[in-house]
Amino acid sequence: MVRFLIGALLCPFFIFPLSADEIDQQLVRADALRSQDVEAFRTSLSALSNKSASFSPAQVQYFNYLNAYSLSYSGKLIEAVPLYESVFQSASDKSLQLRAKNSILNNYALVRDFPKALQQIPDIVPLLSLAKDKDKHLSILTIALFYNQLEEFEQSLQYSARVIGQKLSSRNACLAHNLRSESLHNLGRLDRETLNTTIEVCNTSKEPIALNLAKLWLAQLMLASPDSIAGALDALLAIQADVESTNYPRLTSEYYTALAQAYFANKLFHNAQESALKGAELAKGMGYSKPRKTAYYILYQSAIEKGDNAQALDAFIQYAEADKAYLDEYNVKQMAIQQAKFDNLEKNIEIQLLDKENSLLKAQAALSREEKQNHRLLITLLASTTILVLMWAIINRKLHAALREKAQTDSLTKVANRHYFTELASKALDRMSEQQDVLSFVIFDLDHFKSVNDSYGHPTGDWVLKAVVNAVRKHCRKEDVFGRLGGEEFGLLLPGCNEKKAKEIAECMRNSIRQIDTAESGFIFDISASFGISSTASSKYQFEALYANADEALYGSKKHGRNRVSVFQVNGESDVGNVGQAFQPA
């Protein structure tokens, strides 16, 4: 009796381990919650982590996949990639491997690293024939999502159409309809009937992100009609709490940008500015340049309506920068698309791998009857596959290198483009700041360049730009950074150079430009350039300040007759070089 009482008293202090089946069931339940109820999902993960010591290897990989998804959901897309990659490398479950690779593809697409996203496809293709139908469907939808990220909306429609109408899970059905609506929305062909179907399907599946995206697009459709502008604002405000509760950066950034548009359309300019600022900040964090530039444009329009010219100018500058970033990103996308379409490599790999897999299965079935013959066939197949993979790797490496170069380099002059120049400038300034060393920034543009194009044609103008770059490069050191900032405007970063030394270098460059012999172009005319200089001594270690001050000095050069070098002075009076009048084309 005493032993019974002691046992009864001790029982509450012992936690009995769960069986393997119970852990499997909890993992599956957490998986089902992951995009429906994020708080319940994270609570389930926390509870499971306390029991992880008793997990089997397969359960560990499933748990790691769910943790990676939780990181991705919170916006830590790149941080989640190594965890997904470990699942792909270690999991024995082919469906889990496929899901991990799909997620890596999706994460790279969301952060706009399209070359790395494309690199996942060769790993996905062989798994399609081995995975469960629901995971195969999800993989096809992931590719459709990827094409939406690439802004290849017609391609995305083809992939989503391949699964709509099939027997899908409620979550996959919602995703398929949502992707189709997104493609049609961006193509300008979305109608209310299609949207209402998407909303109905996603409401049934209890997928808040996809559901609120569809409601967001519906409100934007309403904004296009003058009779429903007020209704569009009411519709957006009605879903604000639901949107914020998802804590999903892409949805919230697009929501606040759309809300700013609705406020502006209803002439509520103060509210429009507040929402646009929030949308721009969220979009900046996720790298979405399209919503970001839209938000800044609304800020600009609202400031104009309120008569605040200073704020309007600041907003327009930020809009111009976001627009340039969007165009740079578009160029990267186009290169990524060409890589994906290179000789239909992806499609050929899929067909050949599937053919070889079928041949291998037939060979294994007949192995007992024709062992020697099938053995030779297997060796042949393996050799062919190895050669194919090696060829793929060689081509992919070359394409990746070319893609990186084109994304960073101005195609005409072969110097850094504006986006890459700005990136290098930020790194150089951080380095100089740590070393407490000086850095000078030189900006110059060609005098009366429009007259060259008008008088002699754009091919001659292109020849001039390349000739100027060649002339300037002679005076650049190894550590200097040279870039084309737009049109006939160029910039140079001179680490370790004070303003006096920078002015000497700029004068040498100006003279070299002046001495260019244009006979090779087929025409005889003079070339000159105006220069502006600033340094960290007057502008600190902020690129925006360096750029603005050098641009002010450049304006001084133009104001005093062009074809000269000017140095920015803190007192507002630039040190303007004393050189003759600029040369003009004949």
C-alpha cells in the first residue's frame, strides 16, 4: 500500500515519451498548420522541439524542413536555405527532398537571385517521377510562382493550367488559382469572376496569405473604376487586420502600397503619404523595387497636391532611384530567362532523364533473364548520364559567369553600371571609414553630347562614349572604381586621394578627352567634358552626400563655361577651374 502511494505521488513528475506514431502525427499536424495559422504552427514546433531527442532520423529531417519554413515565413529567406539544403542532402523521403528543393527555388526567386534559383531545377527534375502526386503538383506550382517572379506571366499561366482541374489538396488548389489570378492581374486581363473563384477556393482552404492577396487585387480592380473608388478604400481597410496578422512581408508591402493608392484616389493625401512610407519601407526590406517605386511616386504626387515642393523633390529622387533599380533587376531577369531557355536545356534534361529512368526500370525487371546484356546497357546509360551532367555543369558555369558580368557591367562601355558602381562605392566607403582614410569622388559628363548625336548620329555618339572611357582609363589606378551612371555621365571613386590629388587626376583626364582624335569615327569634331569633385573630408562617408556635392561642383563647371574641373567647397562656393570655353561639335 505504501509503495502504491509513493508511486502515485511520483507519477506527475515523470513525462512519458511519445511513441514514434504520435510524433509522426504531430509533425503532420504542424505541417498542415504552417500557412493557415502561423501562431499555432510555431507553438507546435516549440512543443516538438522539447521532444527532439527521441526523434528518428526521418523525423529529424521533417522537423528541420518545418523549421526552415518558419524562418522563410518570417522573412529570413536566405538564412533558411542551408537548413533546406541539409534536408535535401540527408532525407531518404523523395517527396521531402522535392519539397526542400522547391522551397530553395522559391526563396531565391523571392530575393531576386534568379541565377541561383535556376540552379535548383536540375535537382528538381529527377525527383518529379519519384514523389507523391500532391508534392509533384506543388513542384509544378512552384515553377509557376518562379515564372511570376521573373515576370514571364504567360509561362506561369501555362504551368498553373496544368494542375487546375486535377485532384488537388485544398492548399494546392488555392495556390493554383492564386497564381493564375496573379498572372492575369499583371497582364491586365484579370476579371471579377476569376477573382471571386480564387477567393472562394482560398477561403475554403483557410489560406490567409493567398486569400488576402486575392482581395487586394479585387480592390485594385475597383480602383480602376471611378464609381467604386470609395468602395475600394473600404475593401482595403476591411482586410487590414487580417493582412497584418499574417506578418508576411510581401503581402504587407503590396497592401500598404495599394492602400496609399486608394487614399490618394480619394484625395486623402496625408493618409496616402503615411501608407506609402510604410509600403516603401516594407518593400525596401524585401527588395521589391516595383511596389517601392510605386510608393515613392505616390509620396511625390501627394506632396505636390499638398504644395510641399521640398518633400516632392525628395520623393521624386527616391522614385527615380527605385525605378532605376527596377530596370536593372529587369535586365537581370532577362538574362536569367535566356539562360533557362538556352537550347531548351531544361526540357531536354527532363526528357532524357525520364527516358533513362524508364529504361533502367525495364532492365531491372529483365535482369534475371538477360543479366549480361542489361549490365552493358546499364553501363552505357550511366556513362551517357555522366556526360550529360558534365556538359550541363560546364555550360551552366559559363552562363552564370556571363550573367554576373552582364548584370554588373554597362554593355556599351564595359565599365561598372550604376547599380554595381553604387554597391562598390558603399563597400569602399565602409572600408575607408574603418581606416579613417580619405576618398574622393569624381563625376563628369560630356559637353553638348546631344549635339553629337543630333549632328552625326547615335553610332558616332556610341563611338565617342567608348573613346572617352579608353582615354580616362589611362589615368585610373588598380584600386579606382570607374562606372557609367547614365547617358553621358560617368563617375570615379579614388580611394586614398585627397581633393588636391583628385583634381590633378581629373585635369589629366580632361586633357586626354580634349585630345581625342575623332577622325576614326568618320567625322571631325571636338570633345570636351566638365568635372565635379567631392571628398569624404567635406561629405563624410555617405555616398549620397558625395554624389550631391560632386554634382553641385559639376554644375559650377557647366555654369562657368564647361570644359573645366571644379571642387566642392563646404562654404557653398565651388573651386571652379580656370579653363577656356567648352568645345562644341561642328
